[in-house]
Amino acid sequence: MFASIILLLICVVFIVVQLKSRRPKNFPPGPPVWPILGNILDLSLENPLKDFERLKKTYGNVYRVILADYGSSWKEQRRFALMNLRNFGMGKDSMEERIHGEIQYTVDTLEKSIGKSFSPQNMFHNAASNIICQVLFGKRFEYQDETMKTLVQCFTENAKIANGPWAMVIRSFTFQLTMYILDLHFAGTDTTSNTLLTGFLYLMNYPQVQERCQQEIDMVLEGKDQASSEDRNNMPYVQAVIHEFQRVANTVPLSVFHCTTKDTELNGYSIPKGTLIIPNLTSVLNEEGQWKFPNEFNPENFLNDQGEFVKPEAFMPFSAGPRMCLGEGLARMELFLFTVTLLRKFKFIWPEDAGEPDFTPVYGVTLTPKPYRMKVQLRVSQKIPNL
Ligand code: HEM
Ligand SMILES: *[C@@H]1O[C@H](CO)[C@@H](O)[C@H](O)[C@H]1NC(C)=O
């Protein structure tokens, strides 16, 4: 056994290519490399040793096998893969159905809490997290699980083969994949749930705004059992309110730091290549002169004199340019379907004993409202068939 391991080491150059690394010119020969998967498909799961024999016959004593190819084009591939998020490669309708499926769990949670005052933080966080899990794994997880536990579980269930000769390889492969998925999970969970938290904080404290949304929702959805994203076009007021949530929530105040890739000019200043750029979205989202009411919560910021929805150029919570948020489409769909479905069914009330609301956000990974409690009542005026 020991001898065969030594032999194996001589014959095989194992390479787990790390981010950014390049292959040198006189790289050992080997089977063609697939993006991301590398040569993993060339090797059998039960017994890769046999495949090594085969490769040795074809390529000689020194050959290479690439496991997980995150080489030079990895970044483009990642973007390409993520583009599917933007275009809903998995199908827009099926995504909508999944979001509605998740909303049902939120509705159940709220129904159990009718009349009591409770903290909605976990409820929104779990919902947003589950939607990302659905995108990534095609399944959801129970609300009692903590996020990390959930993610680990997501993984072990998707990689139960981590034993035997594959253990090392799988470990390094899953590590990279885990980083990638954690990345996506953080990008899509706190952002969306903190926006919803901010939104409902304001809805409870601006009851006239809440009621006006409910009137529009009842009217547009009359006779339908659920909202779809096309209904947005008939709900200018709700649209304005949701955009105003995003403007005041200012979830990612400093966006994501970037670095100039070449010498650049900006407003007459020269900025050399390699300079760290920190965008300030707070300043854009509150800029005097860009907004009718830059410093207050007011849906009029997104409505013209005819009451139609308009989106000022300065609305950029998802940042701007080629690296702009890839989850925008998904996030906007979530914000719309959650807000509309929940407002249609429930009235949200600021608890009598909660004191004055504090709208000052706190810094975390993203900006989030101070923890607060809410109360809900079932609405009576709704015209919903069989819900
Ligand atoms: C209200 C919710 C959200 C907000 C406010 C938001 C905001 C942002 C911002 C400001 C950036 C930085 C863009 C830049 O680098 O210039 C970003 C990047 C990104 N977001 Fe979002 N996001 C949200 C939801 C989501 C969701 C649901 C996903 C889906 C998983 C997502 C995935 C991503 C990804 C993958 C990037 C990196 C894009 C790249 O590196 O090229 N985001 N987001
Ligand atoms: C971003 O802009 C806001 C509003 O103009 C300002 O108060 C804040 O200090 C700025 N943040 C940074 C990091 O410069």
C-alpha cells in the first residue's frame, strides 16, 4: 500500500489551482480541462487509482490532473454563472413560485403571532436566506436552524462522498465552493432582509402610507389569489413605497470597494491605476437637489404630479456600472412579492408599549434598523378568494 502511494506521487502532479494562478508554459500534459470542474469528470468516484493508471498510459510518467479550475478566467466564469441570477436562467416564473412558497412560511409565522408583539428579525432573515438556498440548492431549510448550521447542512447533503481516496480533494474543493456560496449567501440575505425590516418599521409608523398601499393592492389584485411581478406596473404607489424603503434603508452605504485597473479621470482629477475607490451611496441616496424630500421618508420622492411612478437617476442602492449588483432582479422581486402579499393579508401595528420609534440604523455587515417589535392583525377588508 505504502509503495503504491509513493508510486502515485511520482506519477501524478496534483494541482488544485488557486484563484488567479496561471499555468506556466511547460506545464505537464493531461486530459482537457473543464472550467471550474477541472478534470474531475475524468476520474471515477469510487476508484480514481484506476483512472490514474489509464492517464499514465496516455500521458507518460508525469502528467497533471486539475481539480477545481479557478484559473485566469474564473472571474469571468463566475460572473457568467451569476448572470443567470440577473436573467433568471432558472426561469422567472419558477422563481416567483419559489418566493411565494417561502412567503407562505412567513404568513404562517405571522398568523401564529396575531395579537402578540414579537421581533420580526429572524423571520425576514430566514426567509431571505431560504430563497438563496433555493437558488443554490433547490431546497429550503426549516426556520429553527441557525444559518451556519443550515449552510453546513446544505453542504454535507450535497457532498456525502467525502471519504476514502477522495477525502483531501473533496475537502479542498468544498472549501472553495463553500467560500463561493457563503459569498453569495451574504450578498443576498442581509441586504434583502434588512431592507424588508426597514420597510416594515416605516409602514407601522406611517399608517396612512400603509393604508394607501393596501387600497391599491386590494384594487389591483381583486379576484386573484396571488400577486405576480407584472402587477408592479399597475401599482405606482406601492412601487414608490418600496423604492423609498430602499432609499432610506441605504443597506450597503459604501457599496463594494473597487480598484482602478488603469489611469482614469474623474471630474477633472487624475486617478492613477491601482487606486482604491470607495463609492459613497449614502451621499447619492440623500443628495439635495436630486430628491424632493431627501431627508424624510416620503414615497412622493418616486411619484410625479400625475401620481405616476418615476425613478430618479440618483436611485442606486444596487450601485452602478458593470460590477453592479447581480441579484437586483431577484431582490426586487422578493421585495415586491413580500410587501404586497403581507400587506394584503395583515395590518402591521407599532406596539403601544414600544415607545417612540428610533429610525437610526446600526452598522453591521450592512446597515440595519435597531431591533424592534411588531404586532399584526388579520385584515378584514381583503377580497381574497380561498386564501
Ligand atoms: C436589497 C437587496 C440588495 C442590495 C441593496 C444589494 C446591493 C449590492 C451592491 C451595492 C453591490 C456592489 C456593486 C458594486 O460592486 O459596485 C452588490 C453586489 C452583488 N450582489 Fe447585491 N444587493 C442586494 C441583493 C442581492 C441578492 C438577492 C443577490 C443574489 C444572490 C445579490 C448578489 C450580489 C452579487 C453576486 C454581487 C457581486 C457582483 C460582482 O462581484 O460583480 N445581491 N449588491
Ligand atoms: C458619505 O456621504 C455622507 C452624506 O454626504 C456623509 O455624511 C458621510 O460622511 C460620507 N461617508 C464617507 C465614508 O465619506
